[in-house]
Amino acid sequence: MSTSIVLNWSGEGSDVKVAGEFTSWSPQDAIKTGDAWQFKIDLQPGRYQYKWVVDGNWLADESQPVDIDESGNKNNVVSVEVETEKIPEVQKETEPIEEKPTESNLVESTEADQTEVSGDRYESQLSSASDRPNKQSSIIDYCAIL
């Protein structure tokens, strides 16, 4: 997948071209836009070196990223990143599972089964139901009993 790139030259010059790895180092015309020159190209992801050819002089724009090639030449460089499309995850709505009573999960309880054993050291102080606070008692009343 290619990406559209726009290279800009804002320096002096009446004849501005671009030459680089993406043009096999053959100068291509830039287009005058206001006070600047632009060169538009579609590039595959990668790193490309290029130079501006201004009035016949091969120049690197020092205001743009530069690199030194294997021969010691200073060139501008442009990096084209791989664009990754994020595929939205489909969220499936789940319904709450209601457990319906069946013979296997019904448990019969007897009064003997309802005896609590907590190991709480204060349990003996609350041995009868009349000693326990009712729903209307405040926490202070409950603590006073203890």
C-alpha cells in the first residue's frame, strides 16, 4: 500500500526539481505553490534519500532530516511508515445466565442445619434473640450490648 508524500522546498530558486531513490536519481519537476515548491509522490513504506536540484545545483535542505550516504554525500531523507488498519473488535452482547432451580441444586434445610458456628468470641454474649439488636437499632446500640 502506498502513501502520498509531499516534499517542500521553501528556499530560493527559479527552477526547482527533486531527484532521489524514488526517481532513480533522475530530477523531476517540483510545482511552485505560493512562496514554496512542492513535489508530490506516492511511496511504499520505507526510507528514501533525495536531493533538491535548484537552478542546476544539487542541494540538501538543512531544515529537513538529512543523512550521509555510503559515498559521503549529504542527502535529505524521508521515511514512510507502514499504515496499519485497526479492525474494530465485534463485541457480542451476552445475556445474563439465570440459574433455574432444579432437583440437583435444591437443598432442603432443617432447623438443625441452621445452627451457626462462627468461632466468634462474642457469640456467647449474644446467645438469645432478645439480646440481638433489631433492624431499627443503631450501630451504637449494638456496640453497647457487646
